[in-house]
Amino acid sequence: MSQTALLIELEPVVADNLNRHLGLAKEWFPHEYVPWSEGRTFDGLLGGEPWSPTDSQIPDIARTALIVNLLTEDNLPSYHHEIASLFGRDGAWGTWVHRWTAEEGRHGIAIRDYLTVTRAVDPVALERARMEHMSNGYANVHGDEVLHSLAYVSFQELATRISHRNTGKATGDPHCERLLARVAADENLHMMFYRNLLGAAFELAPSQAMRAVADVVADFQMPGAGIDGFARKSVAIALAGIYDLRQHRDEVLAPVLRQWDIWNVTGLDADGEAAREQLAAQMDQLETAAARFEARREERRARGR
């Protein structure tokens, strides 16, 4: 099916799932999650106190994860451009694009307010990192392919939910944990929306959908991969158990694939069957890599003890 045909055929599914989403989504307000009474003026124009690492008791690895999560959320203008260009701004697709953008916008607002008020991170370094990251923008690797993009966001939204949830726990701060749990709840609803759309696509074009999933799993990267020092930061985050290969395989890929009933899809052509075989091999490779990483991490911890 052509990209246009896919958009047209999936539009009723978009409308149904948009209504479902609006019925499940809960209104919330970022300002209610920020402990404003803890704030004080910074140095600079208003002559307050300069930031110090001792201003917050949050562990360093939690600071790193918070910065990565926030910078990822900051690139929302680029994400909006990508999905609006692909899905369009009219009809149910357009309504979803704008609703999704509005909900995602709260995440960056709330996390930045929390970090600034609690002095959890250096605000100057954070702003410089934001400017650099947003100046680079974001481009969807599969920007002209509907099913590839739906497959990607199905996995990415769930990965983001897990990352936010575990980051909140790692801070040891109940205020931050409550905030990131709220953000994670949004991400979960977004995942369900996209997952349901691709589930419908498996009925429309099973081989195209299978190829899309296999391709995305093979080259999956989080949208924050362009952040300066992302590789180093992501390794530290994985070592801390906030988001690692095991979680990526078992808590992101596996449950979504199970929901689509990937291994029992019928009506595949030769490329669809090849894609499913590729997907099975990729999951086996991830299992091996995750086990190896876990063993090395345990050895590292043992040396530390």
C-alpha cells in the first residue's frame, strides 16, 4: 500500500483511538508538582546565590538521567515538525498531532521547573546544552514511511516511560518521583495509541508492517541520541539500572511484539517472512548482549565492593 493509502485507511482507527485517549487522559498541572518554596534566587542579574553541586542531594547518576530526559523532551518542536509533516494537520491525524504535542510540552515545562527550583543541576550548563541540542534538531530516520514511524514511536514511547519512571526512583526525592510518574503515565497512553495503530496496520498490510517493525528494531535509537556525550551518559544510565539492554528487550520490545502477536501473523509474503525471521534473530542477539552486559555490570559492582 502507498503511504497515502495507509494514512487514509488508518484514519478511522486514529479517530477511534483519539477518542479513547481523550477519555483516559487525566488533566494535570505542572505547577502542582514543583516544590516552589524550596526555590531561591540565582546569581546574575538579580544578585542571588550561585549554583553549587551541594545544593541538592540527588545522586550524580540521577542528575545525568534527568538532564538526558529533559534535553530529549526539549526537542519537541522538531518532533512536532516530523510527525505533522508525515501525518498531516487535517482530520483525526491532525487533531492527534496537536494533542500529542500539547501533552508532551508539559513534560519539559514541569521537569525544568523542578530542576531549577530544587537546584538539582547547573542551570547555566543546562541552558547551554539545550541550545546546542535544539540547534542540531531532530530528523526521523523513517520520516517518509508511515508504518516505520508508527513502529518506532510504539517502542520509543514505552522506553521513555520506563526511563522517566526509573529516573524518578533513582533521585530518592519523593517530589521528583511523583512528577516523573505523572509524566510516565502520559507516555504510556501515547504508546498505547501508536501501538494500536500499528496493530491495525498488521491487518491492512501485514508484510509491510512486519518489515517496518524488523527495520526499526534493528536500528533503534532513542531520540536523545544526538545529545552531546550521549553514548557516555547512556552507559552510565545503563550501569545504574535506569535503562539498560535487558529493560529494552524484555520491558519494551517483547511486550509490544507480544501485543501485536508477531509470531502468529498470517498472510505474509516472502519479504514479510524474512522480516519476521530477522526480528527473531535480533531478539536472540539482544538476549545475548543483555546477559553479557549484566555479567559485566555485576563484575564491576563486585570490584567496587
